[in-house]
Amino acid sequence: MAPKLLVSVKALNEVSEALEGGADIIDIKDPSSGSLGLPRIAIVRDIVKAVKGVRECSVAIGDLRKYTPEIGYVATALDAFVNYIKVGIATGDPKDVEGIVKEAIENTSRAKVVVVGYADYAIHGSIEPLQLIDYATKLGVHGVMIDTLSKGSYITLDILQKSYLQKFVEKAKSSGLLVAIAGGIEKSHIGMLTELGFDVIGVRTAVCIGGRNGTVSRELVKELKKALTSKPNTL
């Protein structure tokens, strides 16, 4: 089965472009506020309403560097709107990692929690993605994702080798977790990522006119969707 295509949108005017291009998951975030920038709840509400349930929706709640109880309030507020809540784990402190994940899990009932580890973890001192799987398994989240915390200088595949990604997929799937990847993914990467067995491939820059802070284009979404549904080329 081909991976699902997750397209991150920042505003209501991008929703029809993503939908008509063939996105499987409409991901809502504020790219000006970080890798997993938390969007305003009014924007989340309006986008979910526009999607009308024809596709799944996810929302990012930030690149979280420490545990705070406010995480639970955010998760509670968004739980009724979306299918997935993406939680960026931008800390390497075990207590903070566990606290952040627990707070998200304990304050959701409808939405599925996906924890995000960063390919550039060594640069930022955050938890290694492979280690994050252990917390995800222990605490009962739905899925794990790899992304990059810094944007613009490098992409996930510049940092992590294919062998590492293979281990990540295998370890996650052996624990029954959904496994996803993002971070500068381009059409040329689709074949390898499909071959590795990722369930979801997330993009923004690759489907935007004007870069990450530009605007989603349905034609660019269509190109990626076509690549996903074609027979993968092994790299």
C-alpha cells in the first residue's frame, strides 16, 4: 500500500489546493513559529470545517523543549477537531520527554497522538528518534515521526542514512506504531521512502510556490501524489 501524503497548510486558502491535489491528510501548523508551530485555534476550526471530513486532519502543537501543564490544555482544546495531534519532542531530558508525552496522551480521547523526533537531534540536544520509539511504545501513543527542527539549511535525508531510517521503520512497526517522515522531502525521495515502508510522508516546501512560507499549489501536490501511487523506484 502506498504511503499517505500529508500536506501541511497554514491558512484556509491553501485547503482547496491541498485537497484537489490529492492530499490524504491535511496538517495544520504555523510554519513561521517553528518546525511544528502551533496554529491559532480559530484557524484550526476554520480549516477542519472546510475539509468537511473528506480527509483526515492533523495539527502540530509545537516544538516542545520542556514539560508544562499547559500542554494538556492545548491537547484538550484541539482533541475534538482533529484526527491526529503532532507533538514535537525538542528536549533530551528524560523527565521532560515522558512528561510531555503523558500530558498529551492523558488529555486526548478522540485524536491520536503522534510524537515527533528530529533528524538534527545531535545539533539541538533533543532525543534521538530511535530512542523516542521506546517512550512511544511505553506510553501508548499512536505513531512516531521524524522531521527536522531547523528549516532551510538541511533536510532529513542529509542527516540520517537510509540504514538508520530502515531501523526506525522496523522498530516502530514492531511495536505497532504508525511511522511517518517529513523534513524537506522531495519527489526524488518518494521511491526510497516508500520502499522503506513509511506509512505517511509529510511535505510543505515541496508543494509550495515561494518556499516553506509560500503558498500550497495543487499542481505540485498532484505531482507528489502521482509519485506516491506509482511503482516505487529503488534507490
